[in-house]
Amino acid sequence: MQALDYLHSDDGYPCVVLLDLMMPVMDGWQVMEILRREKRLDELAIVVVSATRGTRPSGAKRYLNKPFDIRVLLDTVQEFCRGVAAGGST
């Protein structure tokens, strides 16, 4: 819920969201549905990280199966966050 509160605030717009499908309060499917309903957040890059084997959920840019190599995660984040350190958006 805190992550959704942050995304709904005017504090910024992240370059990528790492989203697990299995969470205690609200699952990742519900979070993706909320994000895709909102025009401002519809284009947000979502990378699903999950122990559940399967295909990439609709609306996700990438799907990483747990356990994954940390280098794969870092490369994936870097792919979506290029230019941020150079003064782009957050």
C-alpha cells in the first residue's frame, strides 16, 4: 500500500517498478490492474519478479523468475533507468 501511495503522490515517477506477484495485503496482479487503469501510471515500466513459473503477465515489461542472478536484475533495472543518473527523471 505504501508503494501505491508513493506512486499516486507528486513526489516523483520511478523509472521502473519491481513487483512480486505474491504479496500479503494485495497481490501483484491487483497492483498491475490499478497501475494500468491510471493514465499517469499506464506507461510505467513494471518488472515482475516471482517464484511462480509462467509467462510474462500482460502489462509487465519483463518477468524474472526467482531465484535470479543479481547481475540480471541490475542489467534489467539499468535498461529502464538509463539517463536517470545523468539528470533525467526518477
